Amino acid sequence: MSWFRWSASTVAVAVIWVGSALPAHAITINDWNITATGVDAQAAWKTSRGAGTVVGVIDTGISPHLDFTDSTTDLIGGNALPGYDFISRSDLTGDGDGWDANPTDEMKTTNGDGPVIPGWHGLHVAGTVAALDNGFGVTGVAPEAKVVPIRLVGMQGGVDTANMDEAIRWGAGLGVEGAPSSRTPADVLNLSIAVEGACPSAVQEAIDAATAQGVAVVVAAGNTWDAKTTGKRDLISGFFPGNCRGVITVTASDHLAGLTDYSNIGDPTVPATISAPGDVMSTCNSGDPYCKDGYAVSSGTSMSAPHVAAVIALLRSAQPYLTVSQLTEAITSSATPFAQATQNSPCTTGEVCGAGILNAAAALTYAGTHFSPPTPAETPNADPSPTPTPTPGDTPTPSPTPTPGETETSPAPAPVPDPLPAPSPVSGPNPSVGSENPPPIPAPQPPIELLSRPKATGTFRVGHKVKASDGIWSPTPARVSFQWYRGDKKIPKATKASYRLTRSDRRKKISVMVTVRRSGYPTARATSSSHKVK
């Protein structure tokens, strides 16, 4: 077993060791993190596997991998969606350019006088989230979720902190000047990054904007690698984004239900949120001499955070309407208690290590029994008008007796805004005053399902008009909107079902994104295949 310690302090990872090859996949000790000893993901899969959700991984980028991109050469495929590279510092890029749509992991590190180590960190994190359940290798916590790789960590593990806010905004589907909009905004963002210092205001503003958009932001607590010898651990409050407001900060747990000997800890000023496995086998770059078989066990809170991001994907897949606060409540209120505190595992209060150890199956059960879909707001009913007393001798026309609380003409429900308002949690055994039993909890509303992909049809030649089909969805959407793209950039004002090709489109690839909406359902999107214009 080989050991490698990565000295870069800006990213929350440091130790990696490699076991034997993993040919046919059978649940082994290497998979402890997805069993009941870990986060109990296998039990959760009976309810949700993450289908229809997107996790943005802000990290070193990724590399092709059969167990993640379903290819040894292609960066997009399997569970990997198109991403973006937000590194602009020349000393960090490794690819010789700045922002672009190529999130290939270009990170390289050295181990003293040893060999140059190619990147693997982002691929390891992404595999923990959503490695394919394909019968070999490893399986991610949310094996049917998709991952958008967002590159922010470059050469020698350096973080381009000046662009962290843009990476967060882009991943959340918010506009970033100088970059095309993401076609697949994330449900949750994962930042396995810990940079020493206070939370920058621009990063805090980006996190606030993302959470307001309904995007959960999960971050690593950071590591104290000499804690075992010094007896002291660093505090989360000394590192960002873990010390930013509104994030879910994750410490590292071990297989004995305690805290690992390297995890940073929280305090009353900046408490930890939750803990998750920190010593995990996942996908890595097979070009790494310490990763010859494409898999490695790595240690760090970097490995813990993606477990939480993946479980949030499981929750959003089962109940798409859950708010960030409800997602946080679901994972913390259902967490497995830590084992009895020891000197090595000082989890005496929730603020030190978090609410407990993440439990995927319990979180899904908690959310299913505590949160229900939002309902359309109704206009308040007016008091019924009194029936006038008939004049003697007249034959009065009988008036129907109104039902208490109703008017004679029931108003139509007010339309539901988009996005949907946050539902009120059902808590306690008797949420309805005067009722002995709680009201039934409606079944979660599934997302609108894409049955047939939208198509762009016509003659793709300058001057000709091309048209978009809606695609086929179930149930049928109430509203459909269109956005035409030239390459990966939106075409301004091209938002109708048809588009006339211009000289700017010559030799470019044209596609259309269709967005569908229906009250009570989350917004859904799909993109047509692209066509090159002659």
C-alpha cells in the first residue's frame, strides 16, 4: 500500500493510498461508506437514486473514467454533464488559457523530489457523488444524479479564489459576465475547498444568491493533519468557504462512528453542520502512479462533503420542492449519533462535530414524513351576503344557503409563482388545532418527465428558418419557452419556436433549449441536438 501526502494547504485533502484493483463490483470493505456503517445509501436507494438532479462540483475539474463518464476518452457522458473552467491565473491554469468550457483536470503536484502527480481530486469527489452503478468499480452515493464539473483548483492545488464567487453563481444558474449560462443549473453545489482567511464578501454574496435560488451549498470543514501529534485541531472559523454564512459545513467521520483524527472542528461562532465518511475509495486518474487501477482510497473532509451533496440530490429527486432549510433540517434531524466522545473524537456537542453522522435512508424518511408539497394560495372568501326579508305578498325566490366559510361564487385559486413558495413543515403529532389526528401528507409530486427530446428541424443554411418542437413530456406542460444557442452561447432575442439563420451562424452549431413549466411541478429543461449551419 503506497502513501502520498499532498502538501497544498488550500484544498481540503491530503492523504491518498491505493488498494488493489476492483474488477467485478461486489460490496466490500472498500464500500463501507455507502453501507449502514457509513451513510446507509444502499437502503436509501429503495426510495431515491438521485434521478433528475444535478450536483455542481467546484474543484479541480475531472478526467475521463469508465466508472463516471462511461468512457476512457470523453469528458462528457455517463453521469458527467458539460462544465466550465473558471481559472484565470496563469500560474494555476495548466492549460495555457483562461475561462473556457473545458473543465479537464490540469492540476499537477509533486511529492518532494518524486514524480509529478496528475490531477485526481475533482474526479474522486465526483465519483463519490455519482460513480456509475454499472457492476464494477465503485458506486456513488447518488448513482443516477448528474455532475457538472466546475474547475477552480489548478496547479499544485492552488485555488483561484478571486473567481470563487463566479464559480458559485454559474453553478447555481445565475448570470456571470464573460461566461455562457449553464444549461444544467445545480440543485446543490459541493466545494471540497478550505482556504485560510475570513469569508470574502463577494463569496458570501454569491452563496446568499445561490441559496436564495434554492441551491444548497455544501463545503468541507478542512483538515488539521498534525492534530494527532499536537493534540490540537484547527477551527472551521479560520477557513473559507466553511466560515461563510448559509453553507452546510461537513466534518469527517470514521468507520467507528467517531471523528477522524484530522478533521477540523466547529465552535459556537462557526459550528459544524454534520459529519460524513472521510476515508473513501472512489474514482481517480489512472495516469497517477499512485492510482494505476483507476481507483484510490483518499482521506480528508474533501471526501466527506460530497456524501452530503449526494444525499441532498437523493432528497431533491424524491421531493423536488424541498427548500435549502428543509434539506438541512432533514439531514441534521435524522443524523446517526456519534459514538461516545474520546480524546481523539471530541464530539461532545453538535457545534463541534455537527449534528451527527449523515444517514441517507433516515433523511429520506424524515423528509417524507415532515414536508409536503406546496399548495396554491387561495383568495380569502368574503362573508356571505344576507338574504333580504321578502315583502309581504311577494313570493320570495329561495336563496341557496352558503356553506360556512364560502361565498356563493367560489373564487379561483391564485396562480402559483415560479419558483414555488416554500412549504411549511408538518411538525409534531398534532399540527391542526382542534384535530386529534394530523392531516394526511400528500405524496411528493414527481418532476415533469421527458419522454421525447426536443428537435430542431429545417434547412440549416443561412437565410432559412428552422423550427423547434416542444418534445414530449408527462404530464403535458402548461407553458413552454425556447432559447436558441449558437455553440454554447445564447443567441440574443432568439426566444421563439422558430429562428431565421443569419450570417453569424455560418459554420456554427445551432441548438435550442426548451423550458417547460406546470403548476405544482419543478421547472424542467431539455436541449435538442445541434446542427452545423452551411
